[in-house]
Amino acid sequence: MSFKAVFIAIVLGTALIIAAFLIHSVRPSVELSQPGPEYVRATGKCAECHSRETAAIVHQFARSKHARLGITCYDCHRAVKGQKGSDHNGFVIAGEVTPLNCSQCHSTEYDQYVRSRHGAPAWAAVLGPAGFTAEQIEFAEEHHPGAVDRPPNALAKAEGPGALAKGCLACHSIGRPNEDGSIGTCTPCHSRHSASVSLAREPQTCGQCHMGPDHAQIEIYNESKHGVLFAAQRASLNLDADPKSLTTRDMPVPTCATCHMSGLEGMKVTHDVTERLSYYLFAAISEKRPGYRDGQTEMKELCLKCHGKTHVEKFYQEAEVVLEATNSKVTEAQNLMKALRKEGLLTADPFDEPIEFIAFDLWHYYGRTAKHGAFMGGADFVQWHGNYQLLLKMVEMRKIAEELRAQAK
């Protein structure tokens, strides 16, 4: 064989190897992170049955970080102290996997989570203190006064049990009381068998519940520059990055979790989604939270990872102007309702007269929307979905009040 032929063969071989590396480098991360055969088998005896009966969960688990770390099905499904166990093909397993099981390894995350409004206050917003122990109520009230020891939601009751079970509690069960003494569930954010950090970082995961007219956070986020950039650059983000070592190289564009929970560039990681909040934006009249200064300082510190201090301060100042103006408009509506009740023109029963629904919409939908839009960068939600509607509903309420008073003469 001539030298020329050998040289050509070497060049072609090298080119093929380089081409293979280049092709490999642009493969989607989902392909590169496929588990090896040992994980596809999942965890032995469990997979023997479940690969036939519920095959998807076996594949989900096999591709998870839990599987890569050698965690087995039984590690999560076994009955731990405080849980009722039942025999399942020779294993004693918990009737339901709860945060008590997750806290075997993730105790810090659970302790933070149970202090947040995702804990008991979420459930109590619908059903009040039903199902909680006295100790759980005391604990929740210490962190969120009035959030658990409260009457059941009158609107949810009026809508009926079907809407309550498949509507309200589908989201608010994130703070449900469990029979084993734990509170809530981790799976709405992390999924059951994928146990995914990247899923929890997806804005749409939060948008399962934080959406719609009463808390339009996902719609506001999608409209904001943050949301637009996320949609454009999602493929280049490292959504699987370790939360404790997360950098702006991993997440140069923020999602909900980045701002409210992450340890971006050395910040503290937290599962208490209320730690960085400064106002009760969900309330009819939004007041400062007890930890207002600390919460706002922490959130501003995170903003400064990408924005200049002047921009951040201006953003907060303008948002607080919207908040104060919204509080004034809601106060006017509340004062009108109080006056009509004092004059005997409304019944004592909730949600039995049209003006009550308008008054409710005014703060629960449009007031909240205006405030959330201001603090999340959603101009259209501050204006057309917020202040315009506040103006319109107030005009409607004044007109009805005028008619009620005329009829009473």
C-alpha cells in the first residue's frame, strides 16, 4: 500500500472521529442522560410486575437521578415510623407515599416547605383547619397568622363538592394534612417517579396552579421579558444543575424557582417560597409581611445577579406605587359594601347577590392581577387585566348601589 493511500486513510479516519464527536456534542441532553441497562431494570422484583402493569413509572424511575444514585423503589415506598403498612407481594409498604417518606433524605427541604404557604395555609384556604392537629395549627399560625385557624371558604362551599374536589383541592392539596402526621405532597412540583429538579424549574410546573384570573402568575411570566427569554433560550439552560451550586451560566434566564427558591451564585437554597416575598399580594388589602425588609432584601440581592441596582430599586418603587393605588381602590369597594350592609340593603349570606360577585371579582381577580403584574413585569396585566377592570367594576358597583338605595326609599 502506498504512503499516499495510508495518509488518505488516516485523514479520513480522523475526520470521521472528529465528526462523531461533533455530532455527539449537539445531541439533546435527554439522549445523553439515558440510564444504562442496570437502571432500566429498575429495582428487581418491583420491576418484574410493574414493567408489565404500569410500565411508564418504571421507565420514569429508571431515568431519574434517584435511580442513578442507587435508590430503590422500596427506599421510598416502605412504611416508615408513623405510617400504616400493608403487605404487598412480600414487602410492607406505605399505603401512600408522603413527605414523611421524602424527608428520610430531604429533611431540610421538608422543614422549609412546611413553613411556607404551600404547607397548611394552602389547604386551609379552602377547608379551614379541618384535618389538622392542634400542634399543626399552632405551628402554621406562628408563621402565617390567620392563615389556618379560619372558616372554610364560603365560595368553595357554594360551588359544591364536585368543584371542591376536582377544582379547588386539586391545587390546594399541596398543603393537605396526611394520616401519618406530615403535611402536603412533593409530587405536584417534582412528579412521583421522575423526582425531577428540572421539572420543578419549569415555569409551567408552577403554572399548573398559579394561573387564571385569580393568580395569573404564569400568564404574567410568559408576557414578561423573563418569560420571552426563557422561551427563546430554554434549550441552552441547564435545568438539571445542582441547586446548591447553581450559577448564571446554568440559568442566565430566571424561572419562578430561580427567583423564589434557588441558590443562584451562592444564595441560600430554600423550599419556603415565601422567604423572598415582601407583601401579601394575594390579600384584598396588601400589607407588608412580618419579614418585609429581609424578604425584599433577599429578592433584590437575587435581582442584582442580572440587573443594576438603579434598575432594581426603580422597579420596586414603581411596583409599590401600583400596590398602594390598588389598595385604595379595593378599600373604596369594601367601604361601599359595608355601607350597603349597614343600611340593610344586602343580606348577611355570602354570594347570594350580584354586587357581591362584582366586589369579589374586583379584589380577587383584578386587584391581585394588577399587583402581581407590577411585581413580575407584566404591563398588560397591570393595565387592561388590572386597572381597567378595577375602574369598570367600581362604576358597576356604584350604579347598583344607587339603584338599591333608590328602591329602598
